[in-house]
Amino acid sequence: IVDSMAWHPDYDILFALSDKQLVIWFYPSIVWCDTDLQSYTVTTIDASHIGSNAHIVCVENTLVTIRTKHGDEETINFSPLPLSLYDAVKDGHWNQALRLCHLCQEEALWGTLTGLAIDNGQIEIALQGLSALEEADKIFFLRKVQNLPLRCHRDAELELYRKNVKNAE
């Protein structure tokens, strides 16, 4: 049962209080691309001390403020690494984002980077992310797409992969 949900005000990150845990989807938009990768973008933080019927009051940077059913406010901190990843990608620094993932070796970061790379047509970055996540079938497919001779063919295949049939045509 989900008690409360909230979006990060600056990043595409979704938070939910569910079953005495804070569940964080670092890239929920991955569901529009590849639902198999969704599980790689989720992390949970124990919130059993908060109890049930709590709700998220606000999210600011890496702090999630939660009001308990008794009216007390609790703050839970989450990793700043996904925010750094988003900042690097937003600025077009894909290699910096890739280095961050290599350095930290966190599955949620790899999943987020892979989803962002696929959605932005960064096939080589996506391949490295899929390699870290050991998704051999997706690596095989993207290698095939990468080897297509024309850019328009590559773009069309990526649109199909992202389930955008109209854009692929």
C-alpha cells in the first residue's frame, strides 16, 4: 500500500512511502522505453521508524521530509549521486556521467544512465550501461542498431525500441 508519493522538483525522480519504506525511482520514465530496465532504477530506504499513514511533505535536493500520522516531521536523506548524474547528462557531459557510474558501481546509477542514454540516442553509453547490468539480449540488439549504415535507420530502430511507432515511420 502506498501512503504518499511525490516528485523531485528539479529532476525526473519519483518517491513513494510504501510498506514502511521510502521507494525511489531514479528514472521512472524508463517505463515508456523498456519496462525490463525499470527494476534497475529503483532503490529503497528503510522507513520503519516513521510508521504507516505518513506523507511526504517536500523533497529538496537529497532530503525527503515526511510527516508522520502523529504530526512529527522526519527527514530522510538519499544519495546525491543520481542528482550528479542528471546534472552531467543535462549539461551533455555523458563521459562524466559514465565515469561516475564506473566509480560508484551502483546498479541504480547504471540503470538510470542506461535509460537516459537510450532516450537521448546515446547508443555507445547505453551499451556500456547494459554491459554493467549484464543485459546481453539488449546489448546484441543495440549493437545491431549501431551498425546500421544510415542515421535515419538507427533513429527509427531506437524509436521502435522506445515504442514510438509513429516517430519510427
